Amino acid sequence: MDYRTRTFLAFWLFGVVNNVLYVVILSAAVDLLKENPGVPKAAILMADILPAFLAKIVAPFYLHSIPYPARVSILIALSSTGMIVIAWYKQLRLIFIGVAFASLSSGLGEVTFLQLTHFYEDLSLKAFSSGTGGAGILGSFTYLTLTTFFGIPVPITLLLFSVLPFSFAWSYFILLPEKIPGYELIHVASSASEPLGDQETSIQSFSYWRFLALDLKAHLLYTFTRMKPLAAPYMLPLTTVYFSEYVINQGVSPSLLFPLNEIPFGKFRDVYVVYSTLYQLGVFISRSSSSLVRIPHLKCLSVLQFTNLMICITQSMFYYIPNVYLMMLIIFYEGLLGGASYVNTFLSVLEETSLDQREFAMGVVGISDSAGIVLSAWLKMIHTSRISAKKSVASSLKNPVFPSDDAESNALVTDEYLGDQSSSSVNNDLNSILKQITKDSIPVSSKALKLGFPEEKDDECEDMQLFLNRRKHFFILSSAGKPIYSMHGSEDIIVGYMGLIQTIVSYFHLEETAEAGIGTGDLRSFKNGDVCFTFENRYPIILMGVSNMQETDVESTQQLDFLYNYLVTTLSKPHINKVFRQRESFDFRKLLGHADVACLNNICADLANNSNLGLIIGGLPCLKVKRHIRVKLEQILLRYTSPSVLYGLLLGPEGKLITVLRPRRHTLHTADLQLLFSMIFNTNTFKTSSTDRPEFQVNEEFWVPVCLPRFNSNGFLYAFIQFWQLQRDDALEKLGTGSADRSVNPDTTKMGLILLSPYKDQFYQVRDISKRIIDRIMESSTLYKELYLSMLTNTPPEGICPLISDFIFKSKKHAQYFLMKRDDDGEHDRMLRYIYSRLHSAVVTNTLVSPQRSTKCNGENILQRKIITFDSSNFIKYTKWKVSSSQSQESFNMNALISSSPQKNDIVTGFVISTPSFELYMVRKGSDIDKKALAQTSKKIIKWCLKNEGRLFVSGGAVF
């Protein structure tokens, strides 16, 4: 290759590699912070630009003393180390350290290669600018391709990018030709009074040891003096351009939206993606076309870009540009101006500065773009903080710490819940909110609790009218329209509906795909009056739910997702795909046994009747156990760890979690555990069949293959399951607690042990481990007594919630909940489930409803329903319902449920507080309650739950 070609390729590669890691880190921001959802994505941007900006600021004072080969070596070490740290470690602190290393490399690299262009023709600068412009498109596209299309894990992808900086060495030491003769390293004068570039001695090599001997103050003053002439003609215009375009990109463009029916996209998110792509394309084109178009008027570019900013801001406020395509053109034009300003600024520096100043000037002007980005980020932070200040209600519940009148409860204030605020400020804010809540009386729902509805159960009725009158339906079918499962209806009834469902789903899939050019246009849901139809297309399986129970689309979709995952749990995803790949019209029902269908029936009944609180609020129930008892149980589990056991679960009655055994760095997903518990507790497989009320079989051993979709949908684990009875007369008399209470349901004093093994031939080894664990627990009188008492009592101490009949406290961090209920009456239990589901529905939708008028929400007419919305995850809602008496299925009359003049005993009050840390659901049945008393009770409950978090929830488990 000739001299010019080698120069162009070398500097183009310098530009691409130097900037591509910056783009990749921003593209991976969501993935890097996946385990830290509370950290804003803008933090990655700040960590990615601030070190580079600081490096550019100090570079004019020291960088000239480092030879270029050493600089290139430092860049390789910094960027490669940074990417390896980002890819290898998941700790937030180390991730930011890795990002800072890569950012330092980017900043130093830009200064280095801009200064290096001083020794070559103008072609070098044009090539470097083109490379930096191409890095934006190349980096984001490559990251998307590797992670999305090829399915390469994010850590492996980042490790692949860590090899890229080594191309610096090949480009610099091999590809780059020799420097133009006569160009030497920059000279640093020995005093501040020495003129700039007037002497022959100014073009000479500089000794590093001589630099150390200079007076530091004089050197700083001299450097600032040399920088001053560059500020107005070059630095200020470029800073203004970058400030304007990053304010547009980060702050304004997400609000430049148009109605969906006026844009060629299916989601608002797609508009922002197109804006970003057009901007990067404009930058690349303008930075690569400086040979064709030369713009020496830098101030004009800055004025035009600032005008662009004003246009975008006013458009966001007043919406006077009617067409999204015009907006796209403006964003593309913004990218053209940004790229043109960058390349033309440095071309002007090359052309207009003297030879002895040129290398220094290129490095100094390189500060400008980073300065504009940092200023825009700083402005965004100020704007965000002002908005947050106005949302005082949101900030008050962000860290849920509650005041107290006694010294013991004051000790509850810990750093874990305070965050950046002091306890007094948080408590004062919360008090002011609760004071605002207590101004008015609690609004009453205009629709009574429909406790008279008969419970939904599976059936195979042949009566079409009875089939259509069901409040809840679940249909599962193959993509060929073959029936797999239906909660209601005989074979003759459901066959026709299955074909209709398959036709509807296929039609919308094909239509949306043809119009949008993508394959994600599946029909999700629609409503016909109060009836909601929800679809889930999981080829080769289609699921549909029909409901008139005022459920949200989110809740209905979660239910269908749970049913699909149960099928995967039973058969595994590869087996399902293999069967349908061999024969698409295969009758899937041949793969489901009687126990599988029975479990599906029970799961659907739970979903239709709100019977499973864990599925309603998205958590696992926990047994309240003293912390030191839980620790002893974990020590027993750890004593018998073995390669044959991957996970262990110790359960109380009704599937309440006591503790877990798990490997370090791994844990089972809540959804997988819910599926596992549903499989165990929703079938009679593990129960006796000799009584009218089946009980869990004691001391029987079960070995069951199970596929956990979130853990690995492509294979099976093997579950060893065993239950044993604590309520035994001999053991209880030995402990001095008397004989067993025969009135207590035996299942309420049974424990279960589940051991999951990756090996199907390890039954006997796992059984031996299970026997040892159970024997150790039963041998300890302390463990036995405490576990037995914990199973019989689940109420908090007196005085904590005297006005509340029932509550649920859910820890979002643990995805677990504690349930307290005082009455086991069946009708009362149905009422609780209904109220909890309605309150959780409000948490899911989080809709702001005006308290001044009657509003219809989720099909329920609410009179003055009060919702105080904080943000997407913080709000309080409270509602009263009128309760009507139950009716039999034969005499059921909906109109009789609406009570025109409810008595005090007919009132039920529901109250929910949702924060990023927890959710509290409270129910009061009976006479009316003052809102102030309700607020004070909620504070006491939350304070007690936070104080006893170690008793209520499984924090880490037994980790090996």
C-alpha cells in the first residue's frame, strides 16, 4: 500500500477502536445494571464520560512528556483491563471502575491521536474523524448482533471487545508509515515569559527530567497562556455544538413523540431508537465528507445547532411540527451539524496554528466535545433534581422509615432503609403525607364485594349456556388448532372454539408481520364490554384467557405465562418443540398424564378464584421462625451438602418457606419455585386417598423429574420430596407442650423437604441425605418445639395491629411475603383474596384517578376512590367496600349483592402502601375506622415487620 492509503487506514482504525468501546458500554448499560435496578442508566453515561473529560483537562500539562509508543501501550492496558473488569465482575463498584478505565483510555486516546495528526497530512485528521463517526454505528450494531442475533452472553461479548484495543499496536507499529520529516515533538518553554514559537529552539525534543525541574506554578501559568488564544475561535463553538446536541439526545428527544396512528412504528420506544440511529448516521456522513465539503465558519455551526435545540424544546412543549418525518429530518440534520463541527474545528486548528503550536493545540481543543457532554449531563441532573423536589410525596416514601415514641423503636432506623436521607427528614415527610391522607373520609366503592359468586371449578359440561356463563376460561391449544386443555366444556364444545382461537391469532400475527416487517405483532388482548380476552402465542403452543372478573391485562398475561411454564415444567421445552417439529398436528394431550391434567385444573381454579396469594402478589409465603432457629436449620443443611444435591428447600405447612440450600452465585427464581410448589400442592399425587379430605403422605419418598424454565428450560432436575409430621403425642409430651390437638388439621403441622439433584440416578444417595437432615431436626428438642409453635401461631404481638383483621407484608428484595389472618372462615377467606387481588391490581396499573368524580376502573365503579400516586412504584390507595351476604349457586342474584344502605358491620376497608422496598396490604372488616388510626396502624405494622425481617423472611439461606 502507498503512503496515503496506510495513513488513512491507520488513523481510521484509531478513530473506530478508540470510540467503539465508549459506544459499547453505553449500549450495554441496561445489561450491566440488570442486577442493580435502582441505579439510573445515566450513571453509566457519567462514568463513561467524566474520566475522559478529566484526562483531557490535565493532558496539556503532562501528556507531551510521554512518548507516543508508551501512550499507545497505556491505552491498550487501560481499555483492555477496563473491559475485562466490566465483563468478569458483577459488583457495582467494580463495574464502575472498569468503565472508568475504559473512559480514561478513550479520553487519552482522542488527545493522543489528534496530536499525532500533526505529524501527517490533513488526510490523517479526516480519516480519524471518519473513524470516530463510524464507531457509533459499528459499536451499537455489533453489540446488538452478538448479544441478540447470535445469543452470545453479555460477559463473553464484552470479553471479545477487550481484545479490540490490541489493534492499536498493529496500526501504530506496523501499518502507520513514518512521520513527515521536519515535524518534531512539542516544545515546552522554560519560563512563562518565553514567546510562543518565535525562536529556532522551540522545535526540539523535550527532556522529561528537565520538565520535572521546572517551577510548577510557572509551568501552569504558561500552559494556560497558550490555551487562552484557542478558547474563543475553536473551543467555545465546539463545546456549544456538543452541549446542544447532547441536551437534545438525552433530555428532549424522548419527548418528541407523535400519536401511534401517525407513525410507522408499533411502539413509542421505536421512535427513540430511530432518532438515535439517524443521529449516528448523520455524524458518520459529515465526519467522512470533509474532503468534499469544507466549512470554515465554526461559529455558524454552533448557532445552527443551538437553533436546533430551541426547535426541539419548543416542539416538545407546543407540538407545532405535525409530521414525525420532519422531526426525523431535524434529528438527522443535528447529526450532520455535530459531525461537521468536529472535523472542521480540527481542520481549522491544523490550518491556522503555527507548526510549533499545532500539536499542543490539537490536544487542548480536544477538551471541547467532552466539556459539552459533561455540561449537558450536569444540566440534566439539575433539572431532574428540581422535578424530584416537587414530588415531595414520592421522596417521602422512597425510604420507608417510620417515627416512634420509644427508644426501642427508634433503633429500627438503619442505613439499609435511610439511603441518603436522615431519619428525621424521612419521618417528617411521611408524617406530612399521612396527615394529608387523613383529611377526608375514606371513599366507598359503589360495587359490593361479590362474595356470592360460586367458586370456579373445572368441568366437562355439555350445556352451552352454562359454558358461556362461566366467569373465567382458560384455553390451551397447538399452533395447528388442536385442543390441549380447557378449564370448562366438553370435547364437542371446545373443538370449535379452539379452531376459532387459532384462526384469530394466526390472522393478527400475519397481518402485523406484513405491515411492520417484524415478527412480534401477535394479538395480546381486547375487550368486549366487561369481558377481557387475553392471548399468549408461544409457538407451537397458544394460550387464551377469558375473564369478566375486572382483571388487568398484566394480570391475565401473567396467568397465561404461568400456565405455559407449567407445561414446560412437566415436559421441558426441547421435548415440546421436538414433538411438534416431527408432526405439527400431534395431539399434545397424549403427553399429559392424569396427574398433570389434575394439576392444571387446580392451578386454573386457583387463578380463577384468587386462591393462591403467591400468584396474586408475586411472592413466596414464609413461615415466621426465630432467626437463630433458621440459622441452626441452615447449619444442618450445610452439614450434609453433596455433589448429588444442587438445591434444597425446607418447607412448612401450605408451602411456607423456612429456608433454602443453594450454591454460591446461584439461586432459584421465584417463578420456578411457584411452579414447583404448584406441582406439589395442587395434586393428590403426594396425598393419601383413604379419607374424604386428602392429607400429605408422611414419610413417603417421591422422586420426580421437573424442568424449571427460569433455571434451564432445556433440561430436567430431579426432585426428592418427603413430608413428615411434627404433631406426635410422644414428642409433644416429652417437650412438655401436652398432647396433640386433634382439632387441628394434621397438614398444618407437617414439614416438607425438597432436594433437587441434576442426576437422575442419584435417588438412593439423595434419600440418605434427606434421612440424615430430618433425623437431625427431629433430634433437637429446641428446633422441634420452636418449629411446632411457629406453625400454630402466626400473629404479631398484641398492640401492633389491634384495628386490623388481616394484612400481608411483602418484601420486594426477597420476593417473599408474610400473611397474618385472624379468621379461617371460608367466606372470610374468599373476601380477603378478592380484596388483596383488587389492591394488587391497583399496584400493577397504578392509575391516577381523580377523587372528585365517579370513575370506572377495571370494570368497577368507584365513588371517590382515592389514589395518591407518587411514581411508578410508590403510592397509597385505600377503599371501602360494602359486603353482601353469600348466596348459593342456584339462588345467585347479582342485584341482591348491591346493598343500598350498608350497616357498619357490612363495611370492609382495604389499604395498600407500595414502595420500592415493600408492599403492605391491610384489611379491616366490621365497623368504620378513622383514617388517622389507619395510618398509625400501618406505621406500627411496617415498623414491626422491618424489625423482625430476619424472622419473617429467608434472607440468604444456606450457601455452599
